[in-house]
Amino acid sequence: MKLWKVGKKKTGIANYRHFEAVIAKAKTACLNSGQRVDDHFVEVTEMVEIGSGAQRPLKTVMMSRSFS
């Protein structure tokens, strides 16, 4: 199953805060349809480089196309 990456880099920092609510609703819809949430949504933390060359963690959600 192919998973799609959704995170701050894809949606923009300001928009991602609002997008987290959309992801929560999609997880609820997944559960209500009898599907296992873990089969369609995976939360990962990636390390991204910031201006000084240092890295910081960035939360990303990967989801199946069924719920994207």
C-alpha cells in the first residue's frame, strides 16, 4: 500500500496546525468505516535541517490514498 506524506513542509507551517484537525477527522472516519487506523495513518518524526545546519524534529503524518 502506498502512503502519502503530509507535514509542515507540504502544507506550510501556519496551515498545518489547522490540518491536524482534518487528520483527526479522517482518522475518526476511518475507524467508523470499520478500518484499522494504523493501517492507513502512520505518524513519523523526520529530522530536518534548519538555517545553521543544525537539525530539528518535524512531525509528519503518512496516510493511505483511501483517506487522503
